Amino acid sequence: MTSAPAVIRTIAEIRAALRAYRAEAGATASVGFVPTMGFLHDGHASLIGRSARENGLTVLSIFVNPLQFGPNEDFERYPRDEARDLDVAARAGANIVFMPSVAEMYPTPAATQITVSGVTERLCGASRPGHFDGVGIVVTKLLNVVQPDRAYFGLKDAQQVAVVERMVADLNQPVEIVPCPIVREADGLAMSSRNVYLSADERREALAISRTLAQVPAWIGSGMSAAQLTAAVREGISASPLADIDYVEVLTYPGLQPPASDAALAGSRERIIVAAAVRFGRTRLIDNILISFPEAHI
């Protein structure tokens, strides 16, 4: 039988709870943190479960951050289900669920911006201006509130992981960022809270993304360059008549810079990400594959 996590809605209360835990646990205290926007699925549960295995206390935050949504994006219609989220959190092993209101997190409009240059200009940063500024401020605030030893992020949004890792390093924030693998449905679709928006036809056609990305290792092995691989992935996804491609990019990771477009990627000494964002109807999905080469570790 799973025990229900404590639900805390104010910064003062969660700070008090964490002080009490650290005072009681002493030198053995370790806090893991999983920041989310809720509407939890098995991908989130995998992050919570890993934190629970690796830490004495696991804090899950659920906060739909308005600052990372553009004016024409889905903040108001972003799916929310508190009871369902608390059930997933309990079963996955969260000890505390921090669920602040917008007023609690932003009692006055934020006058401070956190911009991580270099890794935010491409991919979602190019198509969603200001998005990662919103991520930067909310992640910094949450890390300051919780002060975890480790924070767990899913690699489905690999750019977000790269942004957070760089921000934490630049600001000397005392936390280990733990990137975790993408969790997929049985048919390959990357798990996402936004999958609920897909119609039956869109859900079926969305498999074009993961199906195409699965071919990337073989394409790289055949000697494709970055330009050739980009074209092949675009062609594969475009085979779906419902796919409206936002971007397909081949970049180094975590630096997110273009590799030499005319050189065979199989000889690369850097880790490579092939990332895509594709709309099916009103729903924008992201997915990626990370490729590490043996030479990168010599």
C-alpha cells in the first residue's frame, strides 16, 4: 500500500518541512527533486521512482508556469488533474508534492530574467521566443526553494536539460542535474502530457516521428552527413499527411551547435542530437535521439 505524499502549497511551508527533514536526517539527508507541470504519466513516474531510489526524500513540484508559454500557446488549456497527479506521485514514491499557485510563485511580476545564451537560439528556442527565459526563472526559483541535492529531468526535452545544466554550472548552483532517458508508449510515441490532445488519426500519424528517428543510427552508419540526415528525417516524418514540421535539426549535444554539414557524422568526436518538433492538428510534439560515438570518449 502506498502512502500519500504530503501536499504543500506555500514556499514557507515547504522550506519548513525540508528544514525539519534535514535536521532529523542529519548527515544522511539527501533530497531529490522532480519539477513538472503536472498531468503526470509514466515518464514522470520514472523520474520520481529514480529519485526515490537515490535519495532519502523526494519532492515533486507541480506548477504550470505561465512565463514559459507564448501569447498564442496553450497555457489555459494545458491539461490539469490534481487527484490523478497525486495518485501517480504516491505510487511512484514521492514524499512531498509542492503545488504552488501562480500568485505564490509570482506575487509580483518577475523583474529578473535568466537568459542562457548559446543553447537557446535553436530548436524550441527559435520557434518559441522567450520560452527558455521562462524556464530559467522558474527552475531557478524552484531550486532555490527546495535546495535539492539532485534534480531529475527527462531527455524528451533535451534542450531544456542542456539549458538547465548550463545555467546551474554558470551560477554555481549546488545541485546535481540528472538527465533521464525518454520513456515511450509501447508503439514508440514519446510520452507527453500533450498526447491527450491528439485525435485517433493524429495519434496514429504521430508515430512517424519516433519511427523515423529510430532509423537515425543506421543512416549515420551508412555515412550520411548532417545535411543528408536532416533531409532524410524530414522526408520520413513528412510521409505522414498530417505532419506539419516545425523543425528538424542535427546538432552537437549539449552545446547545440551545427556540426560540419558536409562531413560524415560517423566520424564525429562529439555527441549528436537529432531533434524534431512536429504539429499534428493543434498539438505540437517534440522528440529526439541522442547518438554517442566511441571516439567522443577517447
